[in-house]
Amino acid sequence: MFLQKSVLNVFFMVFFAVFSVAIKPAFSHPHAWIDLKTEPIFNDAGNMTGLRQFWLFDDFYSAFVMEDMPKASDGLYDQKALDELARMNLQNLEEYHYFTVIKANEKPLKLGKVTNFKTFMEGNRLAMEFDVPLKTATSPEKELIDYQVYDPGYYIEILHFKSDDAITLPEDGRCVYNLIPPAPPKEMSLLAAGLDRNQTAEDGFGAYFAETVALTCE
């Protein structure tokens, strides 16, 4: 029923190794957290071309990654090293479609490769911002668009910030959104509580714990 290879083994390779050694055996998913902001990207014709995302990593991962990160002469972390870390993370995430699902009329849309990204520190937490492009632009006026950002194995919990700017839409007011919180069945919550950090559930398990952003545009 369970797969031994976790998505986190690919995305947080170094983090996972230290986590496994430093902490006694523990149960329940998730084991890592990302605070999220999203912004649908539109072209001049009003079609959606992608999804801009802002990820703020949890304190534990941030502290470990930054422990040996080189610093520049001004005492700040070296930006080239930060950029290389983001590049590697995104390269590993590509196989998993950047944990992103965008649908039009309930059908998943094909995603392109992330090329536009930046990374920086926000306080003591590592942040990454990047654009996930759609291979083909889609009209939010003609189709029902919704999207989710989640780890398929639910090793990482990804939820929007509890703030007014967690989801940004064009200022022209032609679009509104509905943020639908996850409502996993009780049996899925119990299953997540019983998984240890060396396990990941069947494909699609993480979708039960994903938020859905539904767009309506005129």
C-alpha cells in the first residue's frame, strides 16, 4: 500500500537525511510545512498563462539549510548560493509538476518549465518565489479554472497564509476567487496520523489535504 520513496527524499534530500537521524521515530504526516501565496498570471488578452507562487519554508528546514550557507562580505547570505539552492529544488520539483495542479473545466492543464524564480530570506525563514507557466493559455471567462498546490504524498503541508494578500488577483476587479479548505474524510486523516516519516501514501493521497482556489472571471 505504501511507497518507500517519498517525494521529500527528492525535494529535501539533505533535510530528510538529517531529520531521520536527529529525531527519534515519529508518526503522522505532515513532517514539513510551507506557507503559500499565489497569484494567477494573465496576458494582455485576459487569458491565464501561469501561476506565480511564494513559498515560505518552516523554521526547521530553514535553520538547517542556512547553517552552512556561505555569507557575503556584508554578512548577508551569498545570493549565488541561495539561487543555486532554489535552482536545485525546482529541478527536483519538475518531475512532480512543482506540486501544482491547474484545471480548466475539471481537466488538468499541461505545465511548462519554471525559468523565472528568485529566493531570499524573510526574517529567519527561507523564501522562494517562482512562476509555473501553462503550456497553453486558457480563458477564465470561457472555462472554470481552479488550482491546487500540494505534496502528493502529504509529507509536506502547503497552505495559504491566513492573510488578505495570500491570493492576488488583477486590480481591474474582473476576477474573484473562492478558497475552498481541505475536508479530508475521517479515514484519510486517520491514515495520515499512522504514517511514519519513511512512508508516503498512494498517489493522490495529498490531494485530500489540499486547498482549492476556484476562479470566476467576467
